[in-house]
Amino acid sequence: MSFYATHLFPSLMDWVMASPQFQQQRREALAPLHGDVLEIGFGTGLNLPHYPSAVTRIIALDPARLLPRKVSQRIAVSPIPVKIVHGSAEQIPFHDRRFDCVASTWTLCTIPDIAAALLEIRRVLKPGGTFVFLEHGRSNAPAVARWQDRLNPLQQRIGAGCNMNRPIDRLMTEAGLAPAQLDRFQMPGIPRLVGEMYRGVASTH
């Protein structure tokens, strides 16, 4: 990975995503979590302060080692045990039906093979397990969606692989993770092209 993707961009995003409005969204999204949790795309650990007390352990899966000093500091003050595992969401290195819950915040936009990753998430969840997600994606407004399609190649370059036009709800349904709860909203103060949010909960059966 380039210096931009491993240092400059993560530092910028850590600063942006630590703002109060993003933190509030994390708190709301992560509230249903409990038990043994797999977090997909741990990044710099910004979710850690917002895990509810019902969570007993966090396995943090990420293909990259981003801002390791900052990540270590955040893990050190977490009241919940955290183990970092370096690996891909398209090939999660755990056996079937392993986790009570899986969490993903602003990560599904970047995974190269999102369909494979969602199938893997379904595989590692226990029967009746919970997948909690918070993501930006494709707009319901046709005019906005067309601009998302036009500008997505540029977004992938400047966003280190991030896609702005993924229909998160449809992709989840196709993987057998139809959301039981889904909130669609526009993030205040964020350009609509990248501010169309999907927040919700899906379960296995």
C-alpha cells in the first residue's frame, strides 16, 4: 500500500471521523451489540469507546496496520478485551457460527469484494446472530445516484478504495442478511454524494 493510503489518508480520516456527529452515530449503531463480537475494518479503533457493556470480547479484523501507536493507546484504555487479527473480510479466518455479533462502521464501502465479505459475515455469525452496520452508500435520489456513479472512480482514488455508490441494503439482502432494521438518512454537514447513510441491524436465521 502507498504512503498516502497507510499514513496520510488514515490520519486525515481519524481526525474527521472523531468529530462529535460521527461519534454519536457510532454510539447509536453499536448499541445492540453483545457477547463475543467481530469488528470488520477496525481501522484506528474509533469504535472502542462506544461498545456497550454487554460486549464481553472484541476481535478486531483489519487487513492493514493503521496508526499503530494511536490504536495501541485506544486498546489500552478499553474496558473490553480486544484482540487484533490481520486478515481480509473476504476470507474471515474463523470457523462457522463463531460470533454472537459482527460490527462494521464505514467499512463496507472499501472492501474490494463486498459480496464475498457479506457471505463470510453471515457464515461466522451464530444462528440468530446480529450484524450491526453503519455505512454511506447509494442515494435513493436518481439524480444524486447518477453523479455518484460518475464520480466514483475519482472517489476510489482519493478515498483509498472507498466507493460512494454501493446499494448497501440490496447487497446485504443478496447475501442473506436482509436488514430487520434500517435507517436511511442524510448526515448533516456532509456533502450528499458521500453523506447518504445506512444504519441498521441484520440477523441470521
